[in-house]
Amino acid sequence: MTWTTRQRSKTGSIAAISVGEGSLVLMIHGVGLRAEAWAAQIDELSKAHRVVAVDIPGHGESAALKSRAQMADFTDAIAAVLDAPAVVVGHSFGAMIAMDMATRYPDRVIGVAALNAIYRRDPAAKSAVLARADSLGGAAVADPGATLARWFGDAPSPQRDACHGWLSGVDPAGYRDAYRAFAREDGPSNQELRDMHCPVLFLTGGREPNSTPEMSQQMAVMVKDGRAEVVDGAAHMLPMTHASEVNVILADFLKERTT
């Protein structure tokens, strides 16, 4: 699997890779990445669906938002891409945006797959993510070493190399603003989860220390039509490191939602 840059189209300020025909699947990546992070899912899911994988604001070829943007601002910008009801698939910060979109745009979202979503960080994790957010000045690219170590450990891999390139090339201000929005959030409220109108799949890795299996399971039990699945051996970047397993799970979820 390679993660080479792909052609994009633009809707307003949002750039996206768009491929395939059929029911709409919107894919939203996490902080510091770009739409190509979904390459394996784009290739597989576009066989049966129209897949639109966006660059979140301030990343890839999407324009940045105003400084001090909140998560809702990211949601609003990305929701403008939807031209039909969609299953929304998000990873990390993208998962938070996907759930916010389902809450605030219920007529446009028929299902959510939330990968590596956070819910009620413990005090140590909350302190660490806020400290990192405060350290970002937005004038220079942050050293990606610590982030890559959290995601992949020390072992070299093509996935690690791809993420190193994206993190090193991201717009520093866009990264800062997205990370600060991510750090300020602590997952959907319990009431939002109970009121979720559509099916929600929570998917994470068994070795994920931040978006833990317990978080996914706790959210799933509050959603009327929610379920949690765990990919054993995977950590934060499971869409890239465990693409075949993720693709099977997502394809089954999409089949249930769109047939």
C-alpha cells in the first residue's frame, strides 16, 4: 500500500478526494494528516459507494478556518460538502467531528463510524493533550517524533513514513488550530449519545492507550443503535496499519446502512 498524493476537487473551502458511485460515504481524517490517510479504505469502499475523503480545514488543500476555531466550525465547514445523506466515517478528531455532524445535521447523516474516538479522558491524558496544545505556536512545524512514537512505537514502516511526511508538511497554524479544538473536546455528551438518531459503530484498537476500547464500549451502550468493535493488536493508526480488518468491518456496516 502506498499513500501518494491524489487528485482533489473543491467544494467551497474544502478539498476532497472523490471516487466511486452509489450511496455517499464521507471520510474525515485526524489532526496532522490528510485525505490520503484513508487510501486503503477509499480503494476498497469505492467499489460499491461514492467515497468523498476530505482534507479537514487547514490541512492538505483545504483552507484554514479563523484562529480559535471550535470543533463546531470544523463540522460546519465539512458538512457543506454533503450533497446527499451520508454515512460519515471519522478517525480521531475526525470521529469527534462525525458525531457532532450527526447531532447537528441529523437530516444529512444516516450512520456514523467513529474510529479511535475519545470519551472522558482521564486526568493525566487530559493534562498531556492540553499541554501539547498550549505548546503549539503555529509559526513552525512541530517535531513529529513524539507523535509518531505514540502512534507506531519505534519500528519503521511505510505507514510511519507516510505520517512523518504529512506531519512535517502540514501548515503549522492549521495544525495548531485543529489540535487545540481537539484538545478542548472530551467526547460527545451523554445526552448527545442517547439522542443519536442513527446507527453508530465505535471502532478502536486493542493496544490504543488514548482512544481506548473502554471509551468505545462506554459510548456504544448509550447509543440506541450503537455497537463497539475492537481490532486486536491495533493502536491509534488502525485504518492504515490494519486496513484489511477495518475495511471488512466498514463494508459490513455500510451494507447494513445503505441497502
